[in-house]
Amino acid sequence: MKNFQNKAKIIKVSEALRIILFFGFTGWIFTFFSCLSPWFFVFPKMQHLYPIQAYVWSGVIMQPIFGFVVNLKLFQFFGRLKNGGLFDAQTVGYLSAAGKWWMGYWIYQTLFLGIRTLFFRVAMNWDFACLFGALTLIFVAWFFKEAQELQEEQELTV
């Protein structure tokens, strides 16, 4: 009886988290188009574009794309949980993919800020929160995968 109650709780929480992630989609889409707006409204009116402005605005456009994909993978993960696919291979794969995309986001952001610091002498802000979050998602996905393999092994021996 307790397993059914836990499964019902997981489904209920997954529904709530999917709603929050859906609002995250709208935030990332708004951010993407906000990053594109200077190319259409501000830069055409300027006489010339300074190299730092061109570099920053061209690099900033990619960050919402990475964030959107991470949000999408988490949305798919919680969608599988909501539908009852608790920790099967595809569900764990979505969690692992979200962690890997988040790691890619952190690498891109670090390289972007490093190049900006190197060439334009702008102070670099180190962000280890993205790295920690990505490694946490990857670790949890690995943990669930190992637990799944252990459960399959126990089912075969019984």
C-alpha cells in the first residue's frame, strides 16, 4: 500500500513541477527574443558597432538556447514521471541529458566570459552554481541508473 501512496505523491509533485517548467519555457523564449531585440532596434540606429558590443550580443543569444534545452529535458523527465514511467531507462536518460546540456551551458558561459576578459579587459564573473547543478543532475541520473540495474539483477536472482 505504501508503494502506491509514494507513486501517487511522485505523480502529484511531477505535475506541479511540470507547470513550473512550462512557465520556464515562456521565460526562456522571452529572454531569447529580448536578446535579439538590439539587433533590430538599437544597432541599426548606431553609426558603428564597437567590437565588445558585437561580441557580447552575439554570445548572449546562445545562452537562452542552452537554458531552453535544459528546461525541455527536465520537462520531459517530469512528464515521464507524471505518466508513471518511474525511473525506467528513458526517464533517467532525460535527467542525464538535462545534466549534460547544463554542463554544456556552463562550459559555453565560462569560455564566453573568459574570452571577453582576455580580449576586452572586462572583469570575469565565475559561476560555479551551473557546474554544481549540472554535476548534481548527472550524479542523480547515474545513481538511478545503477539502482535500476541493481533492481533488475535482484529480480533475475529471485
